[in-house]
Amino acid sequence: MIRLFETNEVRMNIELEGLWDFAIVGQGQIEDQDKEELDYKYRLSVPGCWEMHPELLTYRGRGVYRRFIDLDEKAHLRFVFKGVSHTANIYWDGKQVTEHYNAYTAFSVVLLDVEPGRHELQVFVDNSFHEHSSLHIANDYYTYGGIIRPIVMERVPDVFLERIQFTPSLMEGLEQELDIWQADVQVTIRNISSIDRAFQLRGRLAAVEFDIGGVAVKAGEQATITSRFSCPKVKAWSVEHPELYLCKVQLFEIGQNVPIDDLIERVGFRTISTNDSRIQLNGADIILKGFNRHEDHPMVGTAFPLPLMVTDLDLMQDMGANCVRTSHYPNDERFLDLCDERGIFVWEENHARGLSLEKMLHPKFNEQCAAVNREMVEQHVNHPSIVIWGVLNECASHTEEGRLMYKQQLEQIRSLDASRPLTFASDKRDMELCFDLVDIVSFNLYPGWYGDEDPGELCDQARGWADEAGGEGKPMIMSEFGGDGYYGHRDPSRVKGTEERQAEIIESNLEAYSSRPYVSGMLIWQFCDCRVTEGPGFLMSRAMTQNSKGIVDRYRRPKLAYSVVKAYFTK
């Protein structure tokens, strides 16, 4: 399944799911491989992670997927790869056509004038921790290998719709009670032909027909045009009533009435603000209650099918949660579709976790982060459930060099989407230097686990640290807290690692944060146990090579803390 709604009515597309040929690739450069001699001894599912095969359980390195495409007529083909982990090199009939870095954002390539007949598509994948990778490193979660999210093949005309960006707002000068909304719809058109072209754009949103007007696009370039109009009869998106609308845009030749291309996005009308030290949805204060969640399961790795996404959200909502943080990377857009439908708030963040200044000074760091930030926002901006953008979890925000990088990335995201507040999760306590750069201050603190501090007293201290570091008057989120609990390890001693001790830690934290009116959010670390990289340093402390702080285990079996969370979140 590509999305939870149809994205096109005119454009032809097909999902390339199924069994693909797969071969291990040696350590030489991909360009030097003799593709005739590759041993395609495996048949692996796409989407999927190669670690699910019994001979590839811990394989880290290079592999190649292959399938054949039969085309009945000459066409321009556009391939959209929703997620390849983590470095992809795409070959078409033996020639490289594009490459991409990062597992958690999509990329595309257009092939012009493809002739009828049989063609070979190869996806070379590398999940190794090599010198050109600044973000995918040995870490407190697992970097799987494979084509982990869907691939879509589209037939596109010479000029087609690249993307739509929707931004809602209440019409200026009107009382909010009137619910008079307006929409800014920004459409990007791409011309892949060799001549300049002009077209007409028309759209429909919430029963409102809108004519965007004509647009000229130079050969080989793209153009962006914006239309602003009112939508007087729409209902606001909220937790209780997550109203959604289809925004349909069609592309017409000048003077013609039959569209040559179209694109559909699903949107919701809502505003997010941060006034008076609180977070507001549509002007009303909200408290975020929920979990940090990794896309990880023993049976599928990080390549989640829809039923498992639904199960995760069912369990979270059963506990009374209204929020999920996509730690520590952009999530599958189908999961975000589900959050849109269910009224679940999302803090989505870019892909960078726990990087020291030395690692942030990697020559590829700025370039790779900028690419993830742009792709994350452009691809996910239309989800009403996303109420916060986050960056750089627990990185070197306590250094002057790190501060410059935080500032650069936050400014980049604001330039792409100014409608949402920004934050980052900090573990730097009173050494933090970047709270003046964000709209919300967020703390990762683990009282009861990594120390014996009282959660309430530590929370009060954190509020003081934030105020002194430029965060005064800003909402505050406790973005991580928790402790290990090994599923089934129950003991009257209640020592660390038992389910009893984990439940106590969770309860003491929730009691403290729930009683403090300045806390605008509490996000438990974490929803489910997850696999981690086997490695030295702190990774040596991860028993069973997993982070076991989940309220449910890797198979989603509830621990004792489950009922504790439910008691507090459903009050």
C-alpha cells in the first residue's frame, strides 16, 4: 500500500512490491562489479529488510535487488523510492541513473523516453557504517539493510506536478469562533522536455473550486505558483474530530479541458501556536502525552506493514496517549496518515542522534542533514498531525560550534515551513546553549534510572536552566524519561531491570510532570523495545543488544508499566 488515500486520478502509477532477486555485492566499488556474474541466489520481499532472511540476520554491507519491468509503449517513467537503507545506487539497464543517502526519506528519478520492451531495474544498497556516512553510524537503534519502504513507478507527461504544499490559517481580522479558514496552496511543476511550456492549473479543496492560473515552465526546470483562497465551510482538525480533506490539483494544456496530470494531497485545517508558555491547537492549550517510538519489530525489522502500524497506534491509544515522537528519524508516511486519521499529535524530527562535536564536524554532516531536513519537510508538510519539527537529538548543543549548526538547521526548516514550532531534545542540562533558537524547550532526563534525583525537583531545576538559557516564556516538554524493564523479569527485590522497578520509575516521573502546570508534554522513552547496534562503548551495556526501556517489548507484549501509563494518561 502506497498511501491511505489515492494520490492520483489521472497519472498512472503502480507499486513495485513483491519478491525481487537479491545478491550480495563485494567490497569493491559498485561501478567495478561485473553485473553478469552477480549471484542472485535469494528472493527477498520488497518492501523488506534483508536481516529477516535466516542467512542474513546480521549482514552489514552491500547488496543488490533486481526486477524486470515490461513496458508496452514508449513513456517517461518516474520512480519514487520511499525508503532505502541507507545508501542507494539505482541502475536502469546497467547504467546508473541516481543515488541517494539516508534510509528515512524518499527520493525519485525520471527516465525519459523509455522504449517498449523488457528493462532491468537494479537497486544497489549499502547499510555499512562507511566513511561517507555521518548520520548512519553504530547507534542506540539498528540500521537495517534493504528497500524498507514502497517503490512506486509512474508514467508522467513532459510537464508534471512535482508536489503540493498546503498551509492553513484563520483569515486575518476575523474572530476564531467563526471558523473562517483560508488555504495557501503552493504547487511545484516540473518540465522535463527540451522546450519552454505554459499550462493552466485548477484545483478543488473542501468543495471549493480554485483556479491557480497559468504558469510558464522553462525547459528542464521547475516553477512554483501559490494560490490563497478562503474555505468558509470546513471543520477544524482536532484530536476529538480529526477532519480531513482532499486537495486535488490538475494540470491542463492551455485552452484544453482534459487534464494531462494531477496530484492529490490529504490535509487538515488547524493552527499550532506557542503563547503564554503553553502549546495551543486552534488557540486552545494542549498537553502532549505519549511515547518515543522506533520503527522496529523482530518479524519485519524497520519495514512495517500497515497492520503493525495500526497495532502500535491501537496500543498507544489504549494507554491514553495523544502524541508520538518519531525518534530519531522521519517516519513512514503511511504511519503519519494513520496519525492524521486518528487525531494523534506527531513530533517529527530529522535523523541525527547523540552525535558528539567530533562527529558533527564530519565533512558530510551539514550536507546530509540539510538533505534530510528538506526532504522531511517537503514530503511530510501536509500532515496535520505533525505539530512540531525537531532536529539533532542529544547532539553537541552545549558547544559554540554545535550552536552554529543548530542555528543553521533550524533556520533552514523555518524557511521551508513557518507554520509549526521547532524544538530539539537536550540532555545538556545547565550547559545548554541553544534554547534561545527554538519555540519549545525539551529535556531528556532519566531520574530514577541514570541517577537517584527526585523527578519533581529535577523538573523544577530544568525549568530554571531553560529560563536562564534563553527559554524563558517558552513551553517545556519532558521529551525522554524511563528505565529498563526486561519483559518477564519480575522479582520482589524490585532491582533495576525488573518490570516492577521500571513501573515505579515511570509512575514517579508521570506523577511529577502531571502535577506541574508549566509542563506542556511528557513523552516516555519508549513505546517498544528496539534492537540496537552491537558495538563498543555504551552499546556494551545494552543487554541482548536491545534498548529495553519499552512499555511493551519488541513483540508488543505489555509490561507492568503499561497499566501505570494508562492510569495517568487516561485521568
